Amino acid sequence: MTRHTSHQKGLRAEQIASWFLRLKGYAILETRYKTPFGEIDILAKKGQALICVEVKYRCDQDRAIEAVNPYSQKRIIAAAEFYRARQPRYLEHSVRFDVVTISGIFSIRHHQNAWYDS
């Protein structure tokens, strides 16, 4: 049995989250979008909303959602602004910040509007 590194688990969780969001009708625009401010795990679109999704894999759901702290929220907000500045077609779209938490094998939750840009 091989042991997975945290990085490998994170990549797998992002793949699962992308599939999950596609099944819910989201169009995946980018994955692992890197900016000078940090990375957005998944950029998706649904209707007139641009959705920035942070993916967290932990041993339980509570720890997963708690892992999205104010620092990471600010980093993702800045990265979203960077993306929109380079993709003007999304300037008129509303921006939403979601979190997909994954724990264990079968526990996945989509937290819509997990935080707001203040």
C-alpha cells in the first residue's frame, strides 16, 4: 500500500471537486489558476456568476471548512480580481466564493457563498 503525500491528496480532491461541480451544472473554466497573489483551486461559471472554489480535504468535514481562514480568503479574493482584470468578459459577472470540502471516501459538501468580498 502506497502512502499519498498531502500534495497528491490535494490534487485528487480537486479532481473530485471538479467532477462534482460539473455534475451540478457548473462549467469549469480553470483549475489550479496561479496568480502573484496565490492560487484558485477551481474557477467555474454558472449562469452569470463567476465562482472561485477553494477545495479542502481533511479527515472530517469540520476540520475541512475550518481550514479556509481569513488569510486564505483574502488571497483568493485578490486572485479573483487578478483573473477578472485579465478576462474582461467576466467583469459584469457576479463573483461568488465557494468551498468544496471532502472527507473520507464518500463525504463531499459544496458550501456556496462561503464568504463575501468585503
